[in-house]
Amino acid sequence: MLKIHGVPFSAHTRKVIVAANEKSIPYEVVPVVPLKPPAGWTELSPLGLIPAIEDDGVTLADSSVICLYLEHRHARPSIYPADSRAYGQALWIEEFVDSGLAPHVLRGLLMQRVFAPKFLNQPPDEALIKKSLTEMIPQRLAYLEKILPGDYFAGGAFSIADIAVACMLINFRFAGETVAHDRYPKLHRYLHKLLARDCFKTALAAEFRAADSVGGLDMSLHRSLGHG
């Protein structure tokens, strides 16, 4: 059985879990807290990051690599567009989220507001929080709002692009922020439509208890969906 190492409420671990759910791949989540990894962790994840997987003798790290691997191993249903232009767009949106938005949501907000004070005994970097909220995140959300063509980001169908975007926006809520309907109306509608999809409902229900136990995470989105 596929083993997914990470914490299920991590945006990048959730990306792999949602992909596995969409493809109906059986899996086991093996809890790994990156701030306190188990012995030998870098054997599975050389960069020390989550997620990593074990699957029939294969070990891989990095959510994007893992999702591509799962696509090749379990081709249907596909989470990558067949059309080359749409395929490229899906990969671009995933990369935009992982490299352009994630650092400011995860390190700029969640790390400062929750994990640094709670687990590292460090005060939040208020200047970094302010810069993330006023300079970095708004322009990236505005870009996604501008280019969202309809119900999905690439090829008119659900894809890895949508998994990446929604997973990061969920963690944006964990940090106490919302995708405001008056400022980002398309993204607001898009997110709530995606969260009604079974692959997300299953993932969010399963991660609720672990996320809630952390303390300090904004659980209002999960509770609004009937979890907890």
C-alpha cells in the first residue's frame, strides 16, 4: 500500500492525499512533523521536507514529483490535461502556487503566527507578516483571480492545478485569512465549489482531528464544512 509521510494538514502533503483520493488509490498516512522528524528521515526525504512516499519499493519526495508519479502509475482518472497547452498551463499554475504563493502563506503567515511561537519558542516576525499580507500575497491572489477562466484553471476540467491552488488556500485560512468574496469573487466561488468535491471532503474530514490538536490554527473552514 502507498505510504504518504507527512502531516495531513500540510498543504503539500494534502496535495498528494487529494490526488490519491481522486484516483481512488489506497494509502496510509505516516505522521511526520518536519520540525521534529524521525531518525533516518533524510533517507526518505533528502531535503528534509514533507511529503515523501513509499510505494512498492519506490521512495520519492516533493509533492509535484509524487503526483506525476501517481499519474503514471494510476492513469485513470487523469489529473493532468491531455491537451499540451492545457497541460502546460496546469503545470505552470502548480509551480506558481508552490514557488510563488506557498512561501508567503506557509513561512510568512503560518510559521510566524502558529508554529514558531508554539514549537520553536520564537516570537512572530510582525514585519514579515505585514509584508506577506500587504505586498506578497495580494498580488498573487489577484493574478489567480485574473486568469481563472471558469470552473477550473486548465483545460476546462479538474486537474493538478486545482489541487495545488485549493490546498494552499485552505492553509491560508488556517493562518486566519480568507479569500474575500468582494475582492476575489471568482476565487471565492471556485474554492467553495472545489471543497464540495469528494477528494477534498474526504481529505479534510480525515485531517480535522490532527489539525485541531495543534492549537492556533483557524479551523473555521473545516467546521463550516461539517467537520468537528
